[in-house]
Amino acid sequence: MKSQASTPPEPISRLDLVRIWLNLWVPQNESVFAGMNRVFCMGTNAETVPPPGWLRAALIGRHPKRTLVRIVVLVTVCFVVFRFILLPIRVQGSSMLPTYRDHRVNFVNRLAYYRHEPQRGDVVAIRTTGLHIMYMKRIIGLPGEKVTFHGGHAFINNERLNEPYVKYACDWEVPPVALGRNEYYFVGDNRSMSSTDHFKFLAPRGRIVGKILL
């Protein structure tokens, strides 16, 4: 006896899927158009079923107007904070190792120096070129000081600076740099590379955007 070859099932068209879906939702004694009107609420007289009380309370609370006001206030506060106070900054490169690793995201507090000036040892964001390019460096030299590197160590006014955050060996030899009345000296924590390859510089106070958080 020869077995009959089984024929593959015919694919279901989109129209068939719609009909099946309507059959599940539309009662037998109700027309298709009335059912669609009821399901999709296209008619003006369609009755809408309110969500359960617990779901409504969880989504919008018991007082929708108060919830809306809270949402508007929260969005406004977040916009002001992350637009004018805390600026996100992403570390790119290895100049701040091991304190800050590559691709790490931090925030810049723009109000950190509202009442006092930057201090030695602060890690800050400096804007040198453009509005969207910032450098993350540590302050080691303050206005009016003389900064130099000898034997891999930083010297301020000929006195060796204690830097516990520098973990890698350094052999820099940099001639003295005299800072102006409004200038700061910035350098990274990773000084294992050549001094010519490490981006260190001095900049005026106005270039400091803020202090790095954490």
C-alpha cells in the first residue's frame, strides 16, 4: 500500500488572522463592525471599561492632577540639574590611571567652587577648545607658584610635592614653569609615559568647569 504524501499546510493570511482574533473578542450575536467598534472604541457611543482601581492608583495615583504636577516638577528639576549643575564626562585615555579608568563615566559639579577657589589635589574638568571637549586632570600648581619635575617627582617652589595618588614610576624632567596670578597647573595621575606624550598644561581659572564627583 502506498502512503499518500502529506501536503504542507497552507499559510494563514493576515485576513484570516484578523477573523480569528475577532471571533475571540466579538460575540456570535454581534456584527463584525459593532465588535470592532466596541473593541477599538471607534464609535462615540462605545462603552469603555475603566481599568481596575489598583492599576489606576499604581499608574497615576488617586489624584491625577497632583501626579501630573509631580511629574512636571521632577522633569524640570532633572533637566536643570543635568543641564546646568551636573555635567556627564567620559574618561578617554589612560592619563588618569589608576584613579580613573578609560571609558568610565563621571559627573562634573559646576557649583563646587561657588564659595571657594580650586584647591591643590582636586580633580577637575577643564574646557580648552570648544564647548563639548573637556579634559579631566588634577591640580598640582596654584596661582603664583613655580612648578617643575625632577627625577620623576613634582616640585612646587622647589619643595617636593607629596602625591599618594601617583602609583606608577615616573622619570620626568620638566623645566620650571611660573604660573600667573590666575593660572593653575594641571597634570594626570599616570606619569609612566613620556612627559612629551602626557598632556599637561596650565590654564586660567575661567577654564575650570567644575570638580569631578567621586
